[in-house]
Amino acid sequence: MINKKNMNIIEKLNWRYATKEFDTSKKLSDEQLDLLLEATNLTPSSFGLQPFSVIVIENDEIRQRLKPSAWNQPQTTDASHLILFAIKTDLSEKDVDEFIKRISESRNIPIESLAEYDGMMKGFLKQMSNEDINNWQAKQAYIALGQLMVSAAVEGIDTCPMEGFDKKEFDKILGLEEKNLASVVMAAVGFRSANDKYQALPKVRKPLNEMVIKL
């Protein structure tokens, strides 16, 4: 049994749903957006390498151009912001070098002391094909998406995760190819419309005793 004092997170997650209709008159404040981005930046990732970028799309003209490539889903233009997760198409040892330097500076330790960790990460990348590396990066991006959505729910901000879009078209429109990035998944972020019928529907989930296997 969950102690009633610890129910707040469960209440927030029950309140959350994949918002289909956003209130176009309501926008995130700069403070709210910054909080969500800070929370997303704190997402755990493999090695701590953070092999993804987060692209915040708020420009209305750009979003109108993106909408046809997102199957004309209204969230694309009606939400306060789109937050897109993209992976690097050229992830390399250079990225590991930059990460090692960041560790050294953040923790005030010599780079030489991180040689073993450096070698482990580079060895991990060397053993994988480009396709495997991209799949691995995408998994890290999905972890970040989850953290973004939970953080938003705690703050009373609505989200809708979206995979249904033409990623190559998004990359072209947003100029991601020139940045050696490829889009993976996104979330529409904002505030639900009072007219969105989905907010009143009960959640449908497996009972815990069917989902969880205890060994």
C-alpha cells in the first residue's frame, strides 16, 4: 500500500494524459519553460554522455510549416511549445573528449585520472555500427522525454508525446541536417483545452499484479 502522504506524485500522474486539444490562449511562462528544460537536462543517460539535443520550437510560422509533416495533428500548432529531441548523426570520440573535459572541470579533477573511463566509452562506441549507435542515442532521448513529461505533470503542465511525424521533413525544415542532427521524438507542451474530451476518460492500465513480476 502507498502511504497517503506519498500520493502526490500518483495524483499528478493520474491527472496527466496525452493532451489532444490545447488551449491556444495559454502559454508557458519563461520560468516554466526554463524549469522543464532544467529538469530534462538532469535526465540520466548512458555514461552521463547526454547523446541528444533538445530543440524548443515556439515560432508560429515554423510550426505551420511543420504541421503537414506531422499529419496535420493540431497539437503541432496549438500547444504553447514543441520540444523536439534529436540525436547526432556524427557521434564520435570527439564527443567523448568533450564530456571528459567537462567532468574534469566540473569536479576539479585531472583529465589523466579519467583515462580508464575515457577508454571504456570509446571502446563502447567502436564496437557498434552507425545504426546501433543511433538506436542507442534514441533510447537515451526517450528517457529524457519521460523525465520531461513527469516533470511537466508535477508542475501542472500538459504534454503530448508525438512520434507521428515525418522526421526527414522535420530535419529539412528545421535545418537539422546541416547541424548533423536527426529528429527522433517530440512533445507538445502547454495547457489543455476545456473542450478536450480525453481529459475526462479514466486511465486504462494493467493491474499491478499483471504488470509486475517479482522474483
